[in-house]
Amino acid sequence: MLPPAVGHQIQFAAQVAANSAPLCVAGVRYTVTFDGEFATFSRYDGTRADGTWDTTYSWGRTNPGAKDAALYVDPSFTLPNGTAPGLDPFSVAGGVLMITARTMPPDLAAAEPGLNYISGLVTTRHSFSQAYGYFEASMKLPRGRGLWPAFWMLPELGYPRGTPNPEIDVMEVLGNDPARVYQTTHELDSGPGRQFVRTDVDSADGFHRYGVAWSPSGITFYVDGKASGTAPNVTSRPMYLLANLQVGGPGSWPGEPTGATSFPATMDVQYVRAYRSAGSC
């Protein structure tokens, strides 16, 4: 049996449904600790310190380290002159969260040089983090060169500034090759991580489940309940969850979008869940 999950869990009413069923993965029984479903979109409000989904990184609204060409916006985003353009990449319909990337509006381009797109990011940085357990998202991903959807995990403290930190990428897909799913650990504390590549599922043909079982003894990735491979554990620190639709810039891993890439482009999310171990099954 794995040790109990640890970490901080700010229990908002919508986080764990009363009828959330346990899950059995590779002989381990898991119970739900976080159930992010989307009857509505509960955006985190720092003024009131409530809501579930933070819509910025801890360090800002861009990710220059990944050469991501998207600015991550939400209705609270303001220009340097204090005006709010009212940009909202998030919408909900039929219990699905849609995160939409668009080309940068002309009136915003001058204020954000070098970024050619706007998109959306959701994280549980303020609402939930956990060490060890099973983590899964059900998602339908877009096609198109330069699009770079991801579901990943970061330590609750110190990333990217401060001491080096590990990272678990439960799923990354390059939009020009949606049948290739990358699942990766980054062991920045002590050395390189491991990557597994799945080529038996088309991530754009419908919803698929992307998961990871994380324990002190190892990290096993899953797609639709089928194991992809196991890597050594990279950390014991509680981690929070992130999902975003990145757009590649010059020199980025997916490359830049081309004229054939369709915008708006949308990543659909049915749910994001976390579980802790509760014996065997």
C-alpha cells in the first residue's frame, strides 16, 4: 500500500463530489481528493481567496522558458494603462470546459511585443496540491502545427525561481502530430528525467484520459487506463495541477503555427481529478 497523500487541500464545495467513486489502478484502490468538473467555471479570486482555478502562472502570464508565444488572459487582465479589454478564453457547455487560443488582437499587440496569441491556463496553485496519488484529466485536443496542449504538475513552492525543481508532464501533444502523446518526468533536482511516447491513440479524435500514478517508488503514466511506462520518482514535495493550450513561438518544441493552423483553436476538458491511495483492490 502506498503512504497517505500529503499536501494542502483548500476544500471548496465544488472540489469533491459526494458521490465521487473510488478508482482501482494496477491493484491500488484510490479515493477522490479533488474533483474538478465543469457545470460552471470557478475562477480563483485572490481578493476573496476563493474559487478553484487560478488562471495565471505563479510568475506571470507568459512562459518564456518554453518559448511559448501565448499571453494567458482572463477577464481580470488589464493593459498597462489600466483598461480591461475583457478577454475570456474560457467557456463551459455541457459540462465541458473549453480553453480557446486566438491570434493576438491588434490593439493588444503593441502592449505585448513578441507574443502573437492569447490563450488560457488553469491551475490549482491556490486551491489544491498533493504528494503522491493518482491524477487524471479527460481531454479532447486540437490539431494544428504550433498548438501545444498540456496537462502537468509543478511543486507548490519555488517554481521556476529559486532552487531547481522537478516537473511531471502527464500529457503533452504537438498539434501537427496528435497521434503522438508525450509523458515526461523532469528531475531537475539531481539529473535528467524520463519520457514515454504513445502512438496508439489520436488525441484529437475525441476525449481521452491522461493519468499518472505517483508514489515514493516510482511514477507510472497512463492513457485511457493503459500504462505507458514507469520512471523513478522525482520528488516528495506536494504538487499542484495545470492544464493549458500553449502556442509555439520561434525556436519552440512544436514550432510556430503556419497558415494552415486554424484559429480559434480549442482544448476541451471534461474533468481534472486527484486521488489518494486507500489500500488494495
